[in-house]
Amino acid sequence: MNAIPGLLQGDDGDEPVEAAPRQVHVEAPARLHLGFLDPAGSLGRPFGSLGLTIDAPCTRLTLAPAADGVTRVEAAPGVPPQEAERAAAHLAALERRTGRSAALRLRLHEVLPPHAGFGSGTQLALAVGRAFLRWHRLDLPSAQLAQWLGRGLRSGIGIAGFDQGGLLLDGGPLSDGRPAPLLARLALPPAWRVLLVTEPGGRGLSGAAERAALASLPPLPREAAARICHETLMRILPGAGGAGFSTFAAGLSAVQTVLGEHFAPAQDGEPFARPAIGRLMRWLAEAAAQPAPGLGPAQTGAGIGQSSWGPTAFALLPSAERARTLAEAARRAGLLAPGLQFQIVAPCAHGARVVVPERGLPAWPMSSNPPVQAPRWNVPTSSTCSPPARR
């Protein structure tokens, strides 16, 4: 047989080592986009991104043969129909690119909220792509998948998050159109937590509205880009690598302050997508800076910011207890406006999971509710994408 690039073959390069699997499951974590280093390229290279994967929410899907011989995409309850349409378009693009086709049934069990700051588009595209490649016994890098499916045009964080997870820094897209190279990857201390502020159903800018907003802004000044780069190199990365939580949090808040002020004109003058979210996040920043029993100086503060265009905002905190305490205090103070929600999640130190059940792991059913006997990282009653952390 004629080999094609990426075909999984036997040692003699002649015949495949295995038949197509009966099912392929993929589970991909969400990511927070913590900011661009130099969106205007004032220092010579545009963009460059800092991001973090988190253990909830997530994208979960299953690819299996279509019993009736007709390829279809199905959405579990709660999955927007538009996401099924996007997934179907990805399948069609992959068939064109690879020349491979089969009657398949793609089931979307859970997807990330679209245009909310979690990287929903890239994670869905790569999850569909990885399942398709595994089904057809192809093995291509995620960067190539992203190019095929039109992802990673500005940021490489979603691609690196899908592959590896963790705290991620990329160097901006390459001049030949390839996605941004990953420059640094660190796993945050496992005790740290992220207090998310979400607006279910809320959406940040995207598409034509995003392009118009970006066009209306002046370039980020060179001095501002230099400060972001300095904070990233000398406080955020060292803080994650052992210099301590307060160093990390101060650097992250500083980066987000610079970017929030820059993008505020496109958000009605606010550094956050919603005024109510801005009030809440400023209160959290002040409250987190105050001394607390059992909390040393190295654990004070919070890394406050907004992921991409939001509306999701976040506070990086040193422990689950600190996150719970501040969330409850904010509720008592009446800062959690109607329509907003808190969620405490953990940093995620791994990328997407790909499971082929007949290789010895239990299968998810083709329904919206996984069984209790599922692998531990597939929690049946929550959106957790990694081993459940103690909240």
C-alpha cells in the first residue's frame, strides 16, 4: 500500500498494526488567555501569548461508526446546535485534507462556552481533529491540525494547552503562517486555585465585532509592551517556577492592568467586559491584599484579570480555602451581581486525553451521562477534566 504522511504502520512500513478503533473519546481542558505580550508588534514581533489551562470546564466528545452509514454530528442536551455545525464543518475539512472518509457518528457530550474566554473554538477543532486522525490511524502534529482548521492564527496557547497543559508562553505566529512556537511551559503548584467569575450565556467580542474593535484601538505603546514582557519574564514565570505566589500574582495583575487599560475603549471604557464584573474584581483584589489568619506575606494578593474579551474573569489564589473565603465574603458584601457565578477550579498540568476503550479502558456511552465506573478523570457529575482536585 502507499503510505501517506503520519500513517501509523507496522515496523516494515507495509501494513497498519491495528484496525480502526470502534470508538475514540477525547477530552480537552479549557484555557485562560492571560494576555498578549506585544499585540501591535512594537518590539518587532506581533502578539506572543501567555495562557493557563484549567481543569473545568472542558470539551468532551466521542467518535464512533455510524450504524446507518450516514455521517452525523449529535449534540447532547445543553450543547448549542452551532457547536455541532462547527464540528461537522471540521469533519468535512479533515476528509478533504486527508482524502479519508468513513460513515461516522460524532457525539458532543460537552463543549466549552463559546466566546467566553475559554478557547472553545480551538479546543473543539483539535478534539475533533485528534479523534478523526486516531480513527483513521493517522498521526499528525496539533499545529498542522490547527492550520488545516483555521485555528491558532494569533495565539499558540490553545494548541499548546491541548497538547501539554500548564502555564504556557508562546512567541507569536511565524512569518510563514505556522502557529506560534511554545517558548516556556510550567506546571503551577497544585495547591493554587483559580476563582472564576462567569456569566452563563454571556459572550465576549468575536468575529466582525472583534475585528472592528481591534481596528479602532491605537497600537499598544512600545513602553507598555516592554513592561508586559518584563513582568512575564521576571515575575510571572519565576513566581510559577518557585519564587512564590505573591510574585506570580503581582506580575499577572500588572500585565492585566496594562492590557485592561489598553482594551478599555472597546469595552465601554472598562478594563472588564461588564461593569458589574469590574466592581467585583476590584473588590477581590483589595480583599486579597489584606492580611489573613494563617496566611503569610508570600501568600497574599491575587492575580486578577480577564481572559481574552471575557466575559470570564479570574482571580489566581494560593489555595482552595482562600478562594472559598473570598468568594463567600464577596457574596455577603453583595458584590456577586445577578447573572454572575463563582467557580473554583484548579490549574491543569496535562493536555487533552484520548481514550480508545477496546485497548482496556472503559467506554463512555453515546449519551450525555457517563457511567459511574468511568475513569477517575472523567467525573460523571461535574465538568472536571482532570483528576478531581480538592476544592
